[in-house]
Amino acid sequence: MNMWGEWGEHDWGWGWMLFGGIHMLLFWLLIILGIAALMRWLGGSGGADKEDDRGSDALDILHERYARGEIDRETYLAMKRDIQYRDR
């Protein structure tokens, strides 16, 4: 009888080593993803910049539509006010 008792007598094979390797890879993947998420959160690459870009994109599209004559002046000014009010 060995020091593990009956557990040492069973032939578990190499399959258990494979599972250990997979668990190690998952562990390191979670560590790396956690560090990346922390860096992104601390770096401030949140949605504030994206919201400003969306507002300027909407204004660009509105200017283009007005320049092409698709909308009249009153519609242009009303839509511009709406976009600027939404961005506050």
C-alpha cells in the first residue's frame, strides 16, 4: 500500500494532466483579461468620448443634409437644437 491508500492503485492515465493544463490556461486567461479590464477602466476609455463623437457625427450628417437641400432652414435649426440639447 502506498501513501495515498487505494487512490494510488487506480490507473488515472494522462487525461488528468490534460485537465490540469486546461485549468492553468483558463486561470492565466482570466488574469490577463482582468488586468486588461482594469487598465481600460483606469485609463478612462469609457463612453464619454464616444457620446461626443456621436453628437458631432449627427451634426455632420445634419449639415450635409442641409447643404444638399434635403431639409429646409427651420427643420435644420430645430434638429440642430435637438441634437445639441441631447448632448448636454
